[in-house]
Amino acid sequence: MLRKFRVNINDKEYMVEMEELTETPSTPQHEPITKVAPLPKADPKPLTPPVEPVAQGNGEAITAPMPGNILDIRVSVGESVVENQVVAVLEAMKMENEIVAPRSGTITAISTTKGSTINVGEAIVYLT
């Protein structure tokens, strides 16, 4: 048996058709619900507090291409690096991703620590 119901969601009315699979005579009859209680408002605060960078450096920031955990920092401040040298290892989706220097230069600051969580676009190290 096909039954029709009128449902109000967020002050919008919808007509819903449902198929009744079994008919039970002992099923209690209820009054239709005319008002749906509003859902609680979402908390605008982030679930995790923002992480303050360990250091802010001069030059070009080498940033995280995806969110993940920093497994290893393979450079130190003042170290010279060459293009495509691995500067950090980022774990994302159970994969280890090597973050490399886009060009040769000197590391001026390291703005994260081993074991920390990082988001997309956050600086890992700074290069001049």
C-alpha cells in the first residue's frame, strides 16, 4: 500500500510517498507531526585550536600540499639545499610523501616540528 505524507523541513513543505510493507492492525495511530524541532546551531569555533608556527622566516615558504603529519624534518636552519632535495617527510592517507625544495637556497627557518599535524598551505620551512 502506498501512503502519502506531508513533511516540513526548515520551513519547506515536502510531499513524500512511502510504501507500507506490512499492515499490522495493532499499530498505534499517532497524530501527524506538524512541527520539526530545529537542529542545534553549529559551533563556529574550530575543533582544534590553531597551531602557532614554531618560527617565521624570510624568503619563500615551502608549504604542505595536503594535510597530514610531519614524520621527519631533514634540514636545519642555515643549511644549504639544492633543487629537489628532500626537506621534510609528510604522512598523508597512510603514505609517506617527500617534500622537496623547489630550488637551491638556504633554509632560514623551520616552522613546524616532527610529529605535528599540518594543514594544506601551512609553511614547513622557509628558503632564501
